[in-house]
Amino acid sequence: RERLPQDTPTHFGAFALAVTLLTLAIPLHLRAQGVTLAWAVEAPVLTYLAYRFRYAPVRGMAFVVLLLSVVRLFSAHWPLHAAEYDLLLNRRFLSAAIVPMAMALFALIHHRFRDESSGTDLRMKSIAAILAGWLGLLILNNELCAQFDYAPQADHMSGAAFLSDMAMQTAVWTVGSLGYLLAGWCWRTPGAWRAGMLPLCVAAGTALFAWIDRSMLPITHTTDWTAFCNVRFGVAALLGAVMVGHAIGMARAERHGVRTGIAGFLHVACILYGLAILTLETGGSFNAAHGYDGSTSRLAVTLAWAGYAAALLAAGFIWNGRSLRMAALILFGISSIKLLLIDMANANELVRIVAFLIVGILMLGASYLYHRLEKHLGAARTES
């Protein structure tokens, strides 16, 4: 380097040869799994050297090596476990975790040299950062939930084990989505919110799957879980809060001129998701396993819908959300029709009186709130 200070390719070739020899030593000590680790570690190192020596083609080659390490992880080492293992403190999990960590480091190096980055480099950085989060969540989810697969048969088939497994999966993907949400709030990047949609959808799927019927699996809602005061419903409610956070963040971004493309869809998804978990939890709490007949379960669901509609209506007035108020009115109408045509068919007189009384009070409250809103808006127009 002292003799040929301008000979950048020679300098870079010497460093690249040293890195290659160093990474080749890893598989010799770690056997087959070391190949994946060597590729994963080599990618950010080559990226750093490519920036230091201003050699752009190698940055693209480093990204290809990184993708190859991901492909090899799934083709040669997945699933991670085939027998009982020590949670988190095992060689296969720690080795697999190196791959998303290398992808995150790859993105950080690109961010560190962002002033020298091209458009292609920025795209590779974004892809690597998003994939690092997704892959890390997938590996963590597999590590935590595979414990239930290798539990004793009696525990594995029990309803409590199934619900705990589903709750854990929902929690993992919910926390991951929360991470993307916080990243979007901190850096005002719509890409982070969009990337958070995948873990959000996976979490919603696992949360709803936890209420699956006995006709599909030999497990169902266990009688020792208190309605609305159990881990399953708590995690599902946390997911709903994260989903609302995503919707609010995207709505604010669009008000500031940033196009997200899914803000309206996410608002509708939040309302439907809340209605779904409320319906499933209420119906599961009043099913035959708890000593209730079908008519009681259907009536309980209708009353839950009316209460949810009242909550949506109140939220629509507090935050001036017209879509929330419209959804509340539609749900009030559906609840009334269901109450008259379905729920009252086999109900006794006392149940009919109580049901009509509750729904009537909720509708009167809704009418009063709308009347107050009209007066307020009319006064505001007069003053203006």
C-alpha cells in the first residue's frame, strides 16, 4: 500500500483474500453448519471493505452471499430441532440467529456510509433490514414454540398446552410488529409500517386460530380459563392495540402527504378484528363445555356486539371518526336484526325482557350522543 497508494484493486484483493481464508477456517471448526455462518459473516465484512475501498460491485456480491446464507439456513438446517433441547441456549438456535444479525449489520453498514451509497445500495439496505426482522421473528417463534412439539404426549394434546402455544406465537409476532411500528414512528418511514404488516397478519392468524373448534382439532376452549381474563384473550387484545397503533401512524403519515396505500384498509381490519375476537371469546365462554345451551351463547354474542358498537360510537365521538360512527350504526342494526329473528326464537320471557332492555338502553344512549353532536356542530357553524 505504501508503494502503490493508488492501486485500490490490489489493496482490496489482499483484504478480500484474507477475509476468504478467515471464513474458510470457520467451517473446519463448526463442520457443515459453519458454511452458513461463514457466508453470513462474510457478507457484512465484504460490504465494509467495499465501502472503504470504493468498490461498488463487491457490495452487490456481498448481498448475494447474504441471500445464499438465508437459502442454506432453510435448505440444510430447518427445522432447527428434531428432539428435546435447551431453550435458547443451544448451538442450532445460536447459529441460526447469526444470519438475521448479519443482515442487520449489513443494513447498518450501508446506513453508516449512506452518503456514498447509490440507489441500488439503498434498496439492498432496506431489503436486508426488513428481512432481518422477519427472519429473526421466524427463528425465535420456532425456538419458543417447538418446545410444545417435544413435550410429553399428554401435555402436547391438552387444551391448555395448545392455547399456550398459540398465545406464545401471537405474542412473538405481535412484539415484532410493535418493533416495526416504533421504527415507523421514530424515523417516519412508511416502509417500516408496511413491513410490519406481515408479522401483524401472522399474529392475527395465530390469535384467531386459538379459538378453533373441536371438530378440527382434539382440543377446544378449556373450562379452567376465565372469560376475558386469560392469556389468550390478553395477547389478542395487545395485538389489537398494536394494530390500532399501525392504523393511527399510517393515517397521520397520509395527512402529512406520505402515501402508505393501506391506511383505510387497516382501519377496517382493526374494527373487524376486534369484532372477531370479541365474538369468539364470548361464544367460547358460553358454549356447551361450560354448561350453556346454544341459545344462551347466541344471545351473549348479540349483547357483546351491541356493547362493541357502543364503544365504537363513543370512540367515533371522542376522536371525531366518522368511519367508527358508521361502523357502530351498522353493527347496531345487525345486532337488532339478529336479536329479533334468531336469538328470540327459543328464549324464555325473562331472557327476552333483559336482552331487549340492554339493547334498548344502548340504542337510546347512541341516539342521545348523536343529538349532542348535532347541537355541537350546529353551534360551531353558527359561530363561524
